[in-house]
Amino acid sequence: MKQTATTMSAHRFGYTFSPIGMIALAVILFWAFVAAFAPHLVPYSPGKIVDTDFFGPISSKFWLGSDYLGRDMLSRIIMGARYTLGVSLAGVLIATTSGVVLGMAAAVIGGWFDTLLSRFMDAMLSIPSKLFGLVVVAAVGSSLPALILTLAFIYTPGSFRFARALAVNVNTMDFVAVARIRGESTLYLVCAEILPNIIRPVLADFGIRFVFIVLLLSGLSFLGLGVQPPLADWGALVHENIQSLSYASAAVIAPSLAIASLTISVNLLIDNLPRKIRDRSA
């Protein structure tokens, strides 16, 4: 039976991707490309005042208008993508890696190690993420390394709990028991037996936590505790140009749409991943 264009799915490498997932992936790849090549894509220097009017309108010269100082908004959004994606990606990589490693180790070792580590992570999960981020950033400063480590520390407990729940189920299976009887080390059990069987749902969880970190970073920047001037991520751009709402300027709308397009696309991609990637039992 011939499929229509609206129901047709793309088949690649044995997986079936829905059209919505492909569109979401295209948006994510677009922003990744912008972040990677930002210095070569900006039409103006992001910090240079190029417009004689503040909150200038959209024009052929300034595609997204100008900000509160007369700087080109398109250039600042392009450069802001580098900090929004870069800081968030670094934070989620650290959080997911440390959380997954600790979660698998706790599931395999068990005993007092699992109990103490799980109770510590539960205590960390009970602290509101935004409140903890505000306190830490206000105390140690808003440098990029401090932001990355703070974001990673906040989201490591959630990644730990997710990975541990998956690893505990795999750890009770027969092939793990056979490997343990053979005398295999804990490192072997974690790397060769546990990790390959939980990697797909972990990757889906990685995307969800990336969205959380983008939103938290944008929130901190909007409150003035994120990426500091002269650098600016998308949340900082919204904070800088919040007064432009009364002028119906794109200076505050454009970075808000950039945040929404990235986070919604990541969520849509995860929701439309093939079931065999999202679900370990598939």
C-alpha cells in the first residue's frame, strides 16, 4: 500500500523516524551549526554599537533589530547560541557521566556504598534547583567554569537515580550473575554488562536533562547571575532587553523564541525517537 507524505517515515540504519522527529533534529542541528561557527556568521561585532537608535526595528540592515544600546540583535543571538549550548552541553555531559557511573557502581556494589550514596543523592534532590543555583552562583561567582560545575552538580543526582534504577534491573539478570561467578571485576560488570544494556534510555534522559539545564541557565542569566557581560547567552539577552516589550521590539522576542525553539525541538525529538532507542525492553 502506498503511503502518503504525511504518514511516511524515514528509515535509516534500521530505525524509523517520524517527520516531526526529523524536523526537530533539523532545528537542533541548525543551532549546533550556529554555535560552532558563530564567529564566522555574525554580520557585526556583537559588542559594537551599530545603530543610532535603541530597540531599533527589524530592517534589511538589522534583520532582528537592535538592542538597548544599538547593537545588532542577530549578531548577539548568534554568539549567544555558543554560550547557551556550550555551557549547557558541558554541564549535562558532566552530570550524566558522573551520575551514570555512580548509579551503575551503586547497583553493582550494593551494601553500605549504595545506601550512603543513594541517601546523599536523595538529600540533594530535595533542594530546589533554582534556589541552590542562586546560592552557589552568588557565593562563588558567575564565571563559565563555576556555572558549568554548578549546573552539573544540580543535575547529577537525578541522573544517578535514573541510571541506578536501570542498572539494578540489569544487575539481577542471568548473564550478569554468570559474569560474577566467572570472577569478573566490578569495572568489567559495569562497562561490559550493565552499560550496553542501559545506554539507549540513558541517551534519551541525556536530552531531557539538557533541556532542564538550558532553562535553568537561562533563568539564572535572566536574574543576572548567569553568563556575565560582555558575554551573553539567550537568557541574558532577554534580561537586557526586557524594557523593549513596550516598544514591540524583537530585541526581547527573538532570544525568547530561540530558547523555545531549542528546548521544544529537543523534547519533540526525544518524544519521537524510535521505541527501541527510548525503551530498554524494546
